[in-house]
Amino acid sequence: MRTKFASIFVLSILFCSACKNFKAKENDSEPKDENFNTVGVNNEYQIEIPRFMNGTTGLNEEASLQYQSLRHEAYLLIIDEPKLGFEQVYRDLEQYDDELSVLQNYRDARIQILSRTTKIINKFNSKPFKINGLDAEFLELEAKVNGVEDEIFYFLTFVDGGEKVYMIMAWTVKNRKEEHKKTFKTIAESFELID
């Protein structure tokens, strides 16, 4: 009886260990193309969305695209604004910084708006890069959201699309950051204007 119990115990430990190793490898792997669908919005832009996410309308009324997965605790939205309109409003409010690009001003304005409902705990340096030839910046934040127990990890991407500026906002609970970070980056890097 003891031998049988010991065998079951050892097998349980090995099984849990294997699951843990599988999960670690799963988190380290790059997202695969076949796990995404291309979604076009208003014949204006397209982006790759993970198959595990579904369209929704309840995340933000300003958003032109909204997806979520309650099971995976992953959320995504895109907000876009005419560049000239944004610049004019912020100049009128005397909050436009001429030493920054329109994209950097838009980034700062969106972070200020986000900070009205969140307490930003960690803000990692933004990283400029190109997405399909467009100027863009990544920015990662960790924040405490009013009414939410867990800290939230935000992966923000700001894109200068010529006539418009875009914010791609992806987020999850902080303890799932490593699980989703590469997927969020893949989503952002797939952003493309439709000619």
C-alpha cells in the first residue's frame, strides 16, 4: 500500500513538474501566424488579432477596434484621432510641446488621460521604432486601476499614420504579463494602413 501511495505521489510530482516546464516553454515561444486573424477596420487599417480574442464594444466608446478574452484576461483596443485636430485642441489648451513630435505629444496626452483612472506604478522607457514604415513607439506601464484588485500591465503602442495618430492599447493582469507580452508586441507590429 505504501509503495502504491509513494508511486502515485512521485507520478504526481513528475506530472506537475512537466506541466510547469510546458507552461514555461509555452510562455517563451513566439506567437505563431496561424494563431491570428487579420482584421480590417473602416477600410483604413488592418491588424492581426489572436484567435483567442473576440470582438466587443464595452471597453472604450472612443475605440475603433475592441477585442477581449475574459478567460485569458487579455484586452485590446485601438483609438485613432485626426492628427491636425489633436494638435489644434492641445495647442488651444496650451498643452502642446513644440519640442516634441506630434506622436510624442499624443503619447503624453494619452498617458495623462489614462492616469485619471489609474495610478501608474512603473513606467518603462518608450522605444521608438518603425511599424510597416510608420513612426511608432512602444511603452510599457504597470498600474493600479480603481476598483480592480490586481495590478494591470499595459503594452501601449503609438503610431503616426500620416493623417491620423493611433494608440494600440493591450493589457492584462500583471501576473499574466509574461504570458501575453510577446503576443501584444506581435499585434502591435502587425498594424498596417490600408492603401
